[in-house]
Amino acid sequence: MTSSSSARRTTIIDVARAASVSRQTVSNVINSPERVAPETLARVQAEIDRLGFRPSRAAQSLKQERAGAWGLELNSAGFGRLGAILDIFLIELTTGAAERGSHVVPFTAADSAAPLPAYERLVASRVADGFVLTDTRRDDPRPAWLEAHHVPYAAFGRVWDDPGITSWVDVDGASGVEAAVHHLAGQGYERIGYLGWPEGSPVGDDRRSGWVRATTDLGLANPEWQARSTQSLPSACRAAAGLLDLLGRGAAIVCASDTLALGAWRVLLERGLEPGVDIGLVCFDDTDIAEALDLSSLHQPLDRVADRVLHLLATGPDPRDPAGGLLLPPELVVRSSSKPAGNRTTRKEK
């Protein structure tokens, strides 16, 4: 049985006594090692390792006036929900932050169109040391305000209005859609349409550009073979129906999201058509919808996005790489919706 004295947590005083130094010297070894002579640094560090001393993160945060927390605004797009992608990203971010000794503080703004007062309150109250931005958009007021007030932040999504801001990580939607078009062309489809969002969404416009570029490169371009829909199922069904009327059986469609693809899938079902047999179908996000319906989809590497965002928060953008943030390629998960009926085994293409 372990005695209470042997189970007692090792303190900074224990380390100081064992190394024959002051408590301040031990503190310097932990927080400002450059201030300590090399021989002393080595001796104190040896005692820290031998005794298994672990500094109190709470005490360090108080001393440094840091909360050890990163704020993340929920509902920043004003939809009243996170959506599957941000839900997964929040889990990855929270897990990664805990592994780094910090945590995520979710919050909401009273007005998603004018969110800055909520950010000001968290900064003033020292509830958060910095912020993770999501749903970045054109005319987004948050990056410029955070830059002006020297508040650390990193964005999941490009800072579209200012190419000089590089503290962001994003998934390369254009290259993903381009890969989807090339995959469908390789399967023998010669009419490849696109079902996307209305113009003006920077993410949607970026994904559509991949379709334009790939079909042009392949000699398959037709600007009429596209339709636009909001991110709602009834709208997606209407847009998909019109697009299918244009394309006809034997064509294929790339969708900007799994939700839009669900609309296309429902129209196919109503018309007695089968994805991967009568119409090729590839979507984006690889959510539960795509897996449940066996739809080929582009998978976003959200674990890598979260890891890079946390790295940027800890270190800031690399001044040696001022060209831009980090674009990560999505992975095309091929399922039966873009393959012949006789060959339905799932595989992945990068």
C-alpha cells in the first residue's frame, strides 16, 4: 500500500531542495531556461525528471495571465446549427487542444452578422487567449479586428479578402472537384454536370472552378450543364431535376456537398434511375449521408485541419512562408455511385 507521503505530489520546493537552488531558479528553468546557466539548467532538469515534477498548468496560466483556452464562435454563419463538417471539426479540435494542455471555449454572438462585441467581451474578460474562426467569408470583419488588436487566431477556411493574412488552413475544394471530374471521365462519362451553390459563396465558387477547369482540360466543357441550389433538400431536388433533364441518362453529376447529392439521389429514385448504373454521382464532404447511400464523395481531412489550426495558434504563421495559408487536398472515396453496377467494392483514390 502506498503511503500518503510517497503519494504526495512533488512540488517546486522539492525540486529546489534536491537541486540546491532557489524556487525562482526552478521557475526560470521551466519558464525562461535561457536565463539559467547551462550547468544549473542541466542539474535542475535532472531533478525535475527524477522526481517526476509536473508544473501546475493553472498556476502557470495565472502567472502568465493566460486562460489556456481558444474561443470558437458557434453559428457564425447564422444557420442555427453547426452542420456535419463543423461538428466533426469541433470534436477533433477539442481533442487536440486537450492533448496540448489547452481547451476550447464555444460561444455565440447575439448577431452573427455583427459578431465583434462577443469577441471583445471574451478578450476583455481573459476567458480566451485567442480564437479559432470558421465559416470565413468575404467581408468577414473578424480577421482584420483580431489583427489590429494583436489577438492570436487561426481560421478553418481562407481569409478571402486579404491574401496577406496567412493564419488559416483550408481544404482545397477546387482540386477535389477536379479530381472527381477526372475520375468520372476515366469511368467513361462524357457529359459531366455540376450541382453547386448560388454564386457569391467563396467556398462554392472555389469548388465550381474545379469543375470548369477539369471539364475544359478534358474537352468536355458545357456551361449549360450546371445548376445552383441552396443547402436545402427541396431546393436541391428542384435543381437536380432540371439538371438531369438537360444531361439525360448516361451522364454524371458532381455535387458541391452531400446534401445536394441527396437531392439528386431522391430525384433519381423517383425516376427509377440508379446511381452508378444510369447516372454517375460524386459529392463532397463524405458525411454519413454519402456512406449510407453508397455515394462516392470527397473526404475532408478534418483531423489534419484541427492539428494545423492548433499549431498556428501556438506558434503563429511562419514568416518564412508568406505566400499563403495551408491548403490540404481532400480524398476521393469511391463507392458504387460512380462505378459500373457489376463492381461495387469501396476503395479510395488520392
